[in-house]
Amino acid sequence: MYAVVTTGGRQYRVSPGDTIDVEKLTGAVGDAVALTNVHLVGQGAEVMIGAPVVAGVRVEAQITAQKRGKKIIIFKHRRRKGYRRKQGHRQSLTSLKITAIYSPEQSIEPDVSPEQSIEPDVSPEQSIEPDASPEQSIEPDASPEQSIERDAPPPLSGEGIA
């Protein structure tokens, strides 16, 4: 089973047992993390694609390390102008070990008895339908011709034209 998850603005294809480095997540080493932003889940030929996420699917992971990435050098230079700037950056990363992928088929749903209906009780007196009949149609106050005449600009006179 594999899944495509988004964390830190990037997408990762993960399977149980994989180790990935993602942008820093809060938590200590050994803590469990649930990634719920799952876009795709696949197992063999079966693939579930979300729009934008697959409902009810989560990826469980364990934090194995809080570390920093490789140093990146930013060097700016303008030729013949004496302009040189050097800056370095190291991104904080979290190393995750994927422990499991839970899909809706694997989740345990509570038993709902027939007495505990999910639908609210609606009596006929509380119907949502409007009381308007076809005879009570709404007539516009003005015809389309009147609205065009009203919106038209006043005619130009020849006095102000040079």
C-alpha cells in the first residue's frame, strides 16, 4: 500500500517502513504524527484519488530525528560594480518513519441502532418548501425598455465640442 501526502508544501509518495525528511514539524523524537492531507492511496491495481484529499485516510508516522539540512550558499554579484553578497542557509528538517496507512475500509465504525436515526425529526408543519403558488409570480416594476432609457446617457449638445 502506498499514499501521496502533502506536508510543508511538498508532496511525498510513502509506504509503510519508508523514512522521509520533511520541513520541521513540532514534536520530540519518538512522538507519533498523523498526516491527514492524503491525495492518493493505492494498493495493487486499486487507486483512490481525492478531490483534493481522500476522505477518512490518514498516514501515521513516528519522528525519528529533528535535524538540519545541507548548507545552501546564496551568492549575489554584479559584474564591474564591486557588488558581492554572500549568505548561507540551513533548513530545519524532521525525519519521519512511516508506520501505517489507514484507509476508510480499515477503520472501525460504531454500530448504529435503528432507534438512533441520524436524520432530524421533521414534522409536516415544519416543511421547508416555500408557500408561494404559481399565481403569485413576481412581476418586475419596470419593463426592459424603460430600464434602457433610464440608463442611457443624456444627448450631447454641439456647444461644448471644439
